[in-house]
Amino acid sequence: MRRALMQRLNAALERVSLRTRLLATLGLWLALVLAAALLLDLRGAEHLADQAFDQALLNNAVALAARVEIDSDNDLDVDLPRSAQALLQADPLDELFFAVFDGEAKLVWGDVRLAAFVNARPPANQLSLLGQLEGHAVRIVTLHHQGPAKRASIVVAETLNKRRETSSQIRARSERLGLMLLAAAMLGLYFSTRRILQPLERFAQQIEARQASDLSPVTPPSGNSESAVLAAALNSLLTRLRESAAAQREFMGDTAHQLRTPLAGLSLQIEMAIEDLTADPAAAPAQGARLQLMLSLVARLQRLVQRILSLEKASSEPGSGLPAQTLDLTLTVEGCAAEFIDRAERTGIDLGFELEPATIEGWPGELHELLSNLIDNALTHGRGPVVVRTRTTAAAVLLEVEDQGMGLDASLLPELFQRHRRGAASQGEGLGLFIVKAIADHHRASVSLLPGKGGVGMLAQVSFNKPGRT
């Protein structure tokens, strides 16, 4: 049961922030040390107060000893006027008792009740001792006065009211001082730990703000050795992750490139076989249909390989650590146009461009892949005409690809950016819009699928931040 309790306690502590645990631990030790220091100081102050009161009692005994004399009968006597006695006993808080005894412990003058303390000795290093006088606690000082002819013992006792009042005041002062010191120390500790941990927290926020695909080295806060150690360990991990990601991308790229060559050759052979069938009109219908089906499957495989290559390129630059460049979006569109104009002409789709000046910060390879996937989707699943636009608004830079196809069910739109999700009538692989979304996220851009003009077709819109904005 004890082990289970410790496990629950450790689990609860792990959920508490480092700053809170540091404040609690240091605050507890600080409170214990401060309490011990104040307790020692309290004991010392009470001891000094007792010494002062004991010294006052001794002074009274010395003053009384000065009034002891030998009378005409050669006996001890005390010449103490009543006014002087009244002055000695004029204390509003405590009651003072006096007595003088001769060498044989016989009462000469004063209170006979003090006879029990004539030969009592105080503890070591103390002037007085604690006793009881008719049920009242008193402090007693005994002074043995050796005169020329006689020995006298002067006993002075006092109740403890002043001592208790002084001790209570000292204790209250120590408690107030302790609370103020603890509050000041905890406040200083809070601001100190906050300032000390601030670079580490900023470092954590810097890492938290990174995208999952950003594997570039981190820069620790300057002048903070703990953050530097953490950054070195994290950079070592990021290096291994980059190497692993690079190996994976290299494998994907090599696999896709290796597949492209045989697929292209197979496609060419099927096309040549279809042409050869024209020499045998009788076999042409059956064989031609079969070869056309094979050709469509090969074309689908080619698109899949191209998607794999696009996915590899889309994931390469986010983890490369390369800085973003200031790019003219219209030049990116013009670079992609050449890849699709011939295809659009073969399929009878009018591919048009409405390009206004548009400048963004990004990575050219990724933007090329993003636009290629959008145009490919429009040519594959939409209907003509297809229009590619660039324009700049007051809030953002927009890249749009619009087609006049059948559009999509609005309920499917949130899912289409996920891997391998596609519309019911689509024969694609469900990777195109996933790649588009990944690239847009890396550029801190948003991508939306909207109805086309007049509610016909679909408008894919990518909204980029203007240069200089985050």
C-alpha cells in the first residue's frame, strides 16, 4: 500500500510544472531554515531578557546588602526606611519579596517564607533559580554578604509576570518578523525562479511553435547552460531523425523512379499493340478493349508513382532547414503551365490563366508540387474550362484553380485533405489534396474547397500570408 501511495504521489508530482515544484521544494526548505533560525533567535532573546531581569534582582540584593549593619547588641540589623522599601516594591506587574538572614540562617529582617532559599544554589551560568512561594512561581537571587564581623544572606524573590509578558512580546515579534521574512523570501524566490526559467520556457515555446515537419537544428537561448545541454541533445535527436527521413525519402524516390521506366515501356508496348490490331480487324474489338483497359491501369499506376514523387518532394523541403524565399507566384504558375497545356489540349479542356502580380515567401519546389496537384485534379475530375488565378487582396495573396465539373458533396470537403480520402466517383489514389494541405501548412497558408461561379464546379483556393506577416 505504501508503494502504491508513493506511485500516486510521484504521478501527481509529474503533472505539476517544474516551476511549481521548484518553488514548493525551495520554499519548504527555506521555511524550515527560517523557522529554525527564528526559534534559536527567540531562545536567545528570552535568555537575554532573563539575564536582564536577574541582574535587576541582583542589584536589589546588593542595594539591600548595603543597608545591613551591626546594632549596639552586636547583632545584624537592616536600616531600610519604609519609603525605600515601598520604592523597591513599586512594581505594577510583579510582587517583590525581601529577607535578610544571619550566618545561622535566622531571619534578621523581611519575609520569613524565603528561609527555604537561603542556601539554595542557582544552576550553572545563572544568577537566579526558579522556585515556588505559596503556589506562585518566583525567581530567587541569594547574595551572601560577608561583613567584618558577621555573615549575612540576602534573599530577593520576584514573581514572573514581567518575564512572561516580555517573552510573549518577543515571541509575537519573532512570529511577525518570520512571516514577513518568509513572504519576502517567497516573493523573491518566485521572481528569481521566473527569471531563471524564462529562457527555458521561451526555448520550450520555440520548439512547441515548430511544425512537425521542421527538423532543422534548434538554437538555445544565449547564456543558459541548461538550455544549451538540452538543445544539444535535441539537435542530436533531430539529426538522427533527418537522416532517417532522408533515407526514407531516398527509398521512396528510388522506388518511384525505378517504377516509372518499366511502366513507361509497358504503356508504349500496349499502345503499339493497339496499333498492330488494326491489321486484323476481326480480333480488334475484343483485344482492343482488353488493351485499352490495361492502358488505363498503367496510366493509373503512372499517376500513383507521380503522386509518390510529389509526396516525397513535399516532405523533403520542410525538414531540410532551408530558409523560405521571396517568390513571384505568377512565375511558379507559368512554370507549371507547360506540363499541362498538352494534356489539356488532348482532353479538349480549355486551360486558362488570369494572373495578377502576387509575391509570397515560400519554397519553390513545394509550390510547384502544390499547383501541379491542383491542376491535375481539375483536369482529371473536373470539366472545362479550367482557370488558374493569382491575385492579391488587402489581407492575403490568393492562388486559385477553378473548374466547371460536377463539384463535391459539402459533407465530404473536410475529409478530402486526409490521406487516401476521395470522392465517391473518383478513381484517384486520394493523395493529391493531402499533399496540397501538407505544403500549405508548411507555408502557414490555408486551403479551401469552395463551389465555383454560380455554384457550378469547384474552386480550390490557397490563401498565403503577405510577405512580412506571420
